[in-house]
Amino acid sequence: LQPAIAYEPVLAVVFYLFK
């Protein structure tokens, strides 16, 4: 299992929203 795949795109969205 690679949970990283689940949170990497989420982090990308978070960084985009907070940028």
C-alpha cells in the first residue's frame, strides 16, 4: 500500500489554495 499516492494530490491542492 502507498498512502503517499492519496495525500500527494491533496497537498498539491492545499498548496494551490493557500498560495
